[in-house]
Amino acid sequence: MDNEHSKNSEFYKNCTEYFEFLRKNGSSDYDFEDEYYFTMPAISNH
């Protein structure tokens, strides 16, 4: 379970960095954002 938590934390960190990158560049990736917000609750419940 520790390894799974580590992977989830890494995923969250990477997504946060990606969203920050998009914000700084004035870009958007709506397909990824939709997938992220759909997936994140399932990941967070473990």
C-alpha cells in the first residue's frame, strides 16, 4: 500500500506541475483536465 500511495503522490505532484506550466504559458489541455478531475477522486479514496 505504501508503494501505491507513493505513486499516487507522484502522479498528483506531476499533474500539479503540468497545470502550473499550462497556467504560466496561458495554455489549456481540457482533455487532460477532464480525465484528471474524473480520475483523481478514485485515486484519492485508496
